[in-house]
Amino acid sequence: MKSMTLSFNLDARHHTDEMTQAMQRISLSGVQEKFPAVVDGGKIRLAADGERSTHILKPAPWDVSLSERWHIPANEYLTMQIASQVYGIEVADNGLCKTPNGHLVYITSRFDISPSGIKYPMEDMATLIGKSENYGGTTFKYKGSYLDIAKCIRRYIPAWMTEMEKFFELVVFNYIYANGDAHLKNFSVMLSDGDYHLTPAYDLLNTALHVRDEDFALDGGLSPDMPRSENYIRTGHPCRQDFEWFANEIYLVNSRSHKILDKFMAVPDATRQLINDSQLSEKLKRNYLRIITERVSRFVRQ
């Protein structure tokens, strides 16, 4: 996605009626700092009331308690690019743009909108599993396990084996790249071309750069009933063996799951290059690499 500069300043509109209404149009809770946008004539603007947006804008969060918050857009763009370019994971089209005062804003295309403007039916896993704020409180999207998502994939997707492999690789990626916000609402199923399938990956970022996170976003981890490796019991962190057992639990063929796991046995040179070329500060580049190197070292333990 080509880099562009916004013609308006998101920061200056913080807490204005226009921005509050825009946030509520893209997120019913009104909590996520995401704004519906349209790319019109090479320029980005907020979608008007009643207008179907084609893109989503995500500025740096306004929550000042978040560490290095101004770098979150660059973090998300980098992590999405690593997923796509290094591992071949299908992701939502994305890019970076800037406000007039130079602050970075993450922008992503809406994959649920067709080129002709038709909206594809889509449901996130929280909805499919039956989790909501009414039936789980404000933290409902973190309640469950990745096995719960796998069961939904088998239930709702006819070609579930292919999609299960994609899901499994994304779960491993989120662990290695410290995405502690891979909750139930960040996995979705969409109907297009007459069939249901997983959506492209979205909302990928190294959350450990900004908050103190657990290994998994979901409180049930990979699976609440699955045994843990000796490494997991001893250190409190999973290793490759735990992911191998999880692959078996979600009915993946060993040869296929092992091929996926082999990708994560070291930090690829391409990942290092993308980090080095990113718009993170030099300090955060070092921290990003340190975090994923540590995750890999846990992963490969025997």
C-alpha cells in the first residue's frame, strides 16, 4: 500500500464528536481506537456517516500508560510484513501513513468489502463460540483456548484441513513474535466465492514491546486439557513439543505440522532485515529482535 499523508490531524480531533462517532461506527464498544476511512482520489479521509468505508485507520493509542505508544503503528506494520514476506501468511493489505505533524498511522484495507463494494458475511470466533460481554464480562474475548477456535474451524469450514494449517501457523507465529493480543475476536470466518474460509490475518504486533504480556492471549492457552512438556512445567513457557501435541489435537498430519514448525527454529535473516529497515527507534529494533530471539530459544529447547 502506497504511503500517504493524511489531510487531517487525528490527534487534534481526539475526543471530538466527529471522532467519537467514527470510532463507534467501526467498533460497537467504542473502545478501540480505529477509524473508518475511504481512499478517494489518492487521499485518505474519514468515512462519512452512512458511507461504507474501505479502509481502517489506527493511530498510536491515546492511552499514555502504554510504553512507547507512538511506535505502535510501526510495530504493527513491521509484524504484518514479517508474517507476509517471511512466512507467507496471508494478511490484510496494509501500510503506514502520517498525520500533518508527522505521527505515524497504521492503515489497512477492509478485506470484507469486495472491489464492487459488496460486504462479505463475516463472524469472529468470539461470536461463533458464543462469547460476548453479556456472557463473559468485559474480558470475554480472552476467555477460551486455541482449541476452541480449532473446533469452530472444523465445524464451519468445509475445507477445514487446509484452513487448520493456516490457523496453526498463525498461532505459532503469534507466540514467537510475542503477539499477546491474539484473542477470539482477532480470528474470523468469512463467506466469499460461495464458501467459508478464514479471513486474512490482522492485528498482528509484538505487544511485548509495550506491555507485560503472557505467552498466550487466551486464558486457556493452546488447550486446557492437553499435557504440558517438561520444559513447559519447569520454565512456565511452551516449547516445540507442546505445539506438536497441539497439532495432533487439532488433527493435523505430522509431516505438515512439522514443516510449519521447522520455519520457527531460528530467526530468519529476512526478519532481521525487516526489523533493521523498519521505522521503529533503534532501541525498539534491538528490543524487538531480543524478544523474538528469546522466544525462539524457548521454542527449540529439548
